[in-house]
Amino acid sequence: MTKKEAPFDRGNLMKMRDMVYACTRCGYCREKYSSDMTKTPAFRVCPVREHSGGFEHHCARGKLLIAQGLLEGRVGYSQELVELFYSEPDCRLCTWVCNTMPLIDPPQVWRAIRQDLVEAGLGPPEPIRKIDDRVRKSHNTFGAKTSRSKWAEGLDLPLRSELLYFAGCYSSYSQTETARATIAVLRHAGENPAFLGDSEWCCGVSQFHDGSILLAKQMAEHNIEMIISSGAKTVVTGCAECYKSLKLEYPALVGHLPFEVLHTSEIFAGMLAEERICFDVEPTEKKLTYHDPCSLGRYLNVFEPPRSIISSIPGVELLEMQRHHDYAWCCGYGADMVNSVQPEVASDIAAGRMAEAKEAGAEAVVTACPRCVRALSKAGRGMKVYDLTVLVAMSMGLLGMKNRGNSNDVWF
């Protein structure tokens, strides 16, 4: 890329200037020694670099150098630049291993660049633009025309309650078993959660990441208004990305929220400790491993509640993969970025994660995000991937063994 390429307004990137220049070029975002996390002297950090030929511009150090070039006018807009900054799952492992943290949080820089590209009419790429169009028109990431509350038919969920279940797009349209399992567990514990039905809109996670901030704000403001009108004091969601949007993105965008946001793993772990729920059914697969969703783990530090739940299930042995907790490898599908722009790279990343699960000796994988469930299931080659909530419902005897799996229709 050269000066001759078209420039674009770098206003949002300028706000990240100190962060961009804080990079010491140590290379920890490429690979980092960690004797407690791996048997080899160094482990790979960037999943995109690992599965894109190992080139420097795919890791945070290389992209930060490009960001410096953008700020100094040495680099301008090009199609290659757009594809590069949209081929990134924002998994935040580079942030976690950086010696200068919290001075540098690379995904914030990438998001600022994408916002500049969107404001200049240069982004996002067409596959991601289609997702934005679906969210804008149908208020869900799939563009589904059917009712968002179809999964809740027959459940008689109230519209108002102090506890509100925010299902999210995936559990509403793709993995409806997860939504119904959530309600079953909560009701068994004595709760009767509300559900917004068609008044619940997409959380806007893809738009927060792809730079379409005005659309993200529209989703956020609508959802906040609907949640407040429901009288909810606590909002619970089983989607790691909805959780991040509601708990992290919304307050940053609109200010303090008058309600608490919990992930299902947090509320179920609390109920388990209080003996409001208990497990008495052993799963078919006894050796399980847990995949940490990036949005739940590295973004919001929720690592132990899912593990405490899995470890409490009778007959289960919880095995850790080589990379786990804050060092966990991404599933490759974060915010629909990489799998939209470079689907083969996203598939390779997911396949690598499933290979790691098999190497750990696991018979099945458990995770706490429907997008991770989809990514890992597609790469599993017969190895079962469970949503944590579905596993909880099964272990409580609330979900028949014959009904396991997510076989519902998906709208695209």
C-alpha cells in the first residue's frame, strides 16, 4: 500500500493514536512463551495469522504498524486494507498477552479503523453489508421473516417480570432448543422470566464490530427501552455475544443501565450453589471439555461459572484443552467477521480447536455461546458440541435424551 492509494477520514483512529504508538514491537501477539499453558516453548496467539500463511500483517504488531502508516498518511485506503481489517474475529488474545496492557487493546484500534471506513462509505465488505441490511430490515441477523417468539409458543411467557430472558438471534431462530431449555431450568428454580417477543431486536454485536455504529446504536436504544418497559431488574442471556453487547457495549454507548445483566452460566452457578437446581442424570459422554467463548472470557472475565456447573454433573470428568481460560483459542466465528470475509480461514480455526479437544481426550465439547456451538459443530466431524444450557437441562432431566442436538431450521 502506498501514498497514491485513496485516503479516508481517520477521525476515529486518531482517538486511538496513543494506543497505536504504545506498541513496543515485542512480538508477543505473534507467539508467547508460557510454560504453564503449553508443552512447547511458545504458543501461537493470532488465529488468523496462524491460518493465513503466518504473515506479519495478520497479527496485531503488523496491523498496528499499518495503523501508524494510516495516521501519518503513508498508507491510504485500498481493498486489501478493507479485507485485512475485516478478517479479524476480535478475539482479544493479542490484548491478553500484550506486555503493555492496558495501554494497548488492539481490537479497539481495528474497530476504530472500520468505523472510519464505514463513515467514508468504503466498508464493510459486501458479505458483512448483507448482514447489516438483514438486521436493519428484519431486526435479526438471519433476515428471518417469521416471528421471533415462535420458539416460545405454548410457554405463556409474561411480557413483564423482574427477571427477563434475552434470547438473542441464534436461540430465537437457529438453536431454539437452547431458549426452551433456559426457560425450563429457570422455571424449575422457581422463576417465571419475561420475554420481549418480537419487541426483542438483535443485540447489534456485528454492527459494533464492523463499524456500523449508528445501526448498533439503533438496536441498543430500542432494546434498552423495551427492557426498561418490561420492569426487569435483571436480564439473563445465554449468548456470550448478546451478553457482551448488553453488559459492555450498551453502557459505553448510552451510559448507565438501570438493570443488571447476567449470563446463564452465572445465574445457573448461583442456583446450583443455593441448591435451587441439582443434577441427577449422567450424560452419554462422560469426558467433557469446555471451550471459552472470547466474548464471555477475555472480554468479561467469566471463566469459572461454566466449569463449576460442568464439574457438578454426575459422572463427568472435565478435561482442559491445551489452551484454556484466558489463553483459549477462538472458534473463528466472532461477530460474523472472519467467516463472512474468509470462510475457509474461519473453518480452519474451528477445526484446529476441535482437534485440540480431541487431543485433550474429550468425548464432547461444551461451550456457552450459540455462535461457538455452530462453528465447532460444523468442524466437529461427528464429535458432539453442547450448549451449556442444553447440557444443564439434560442433566436435570428436563430435556429428553432423544431430543439432544440443535436440529431446528435456520433462515439465511
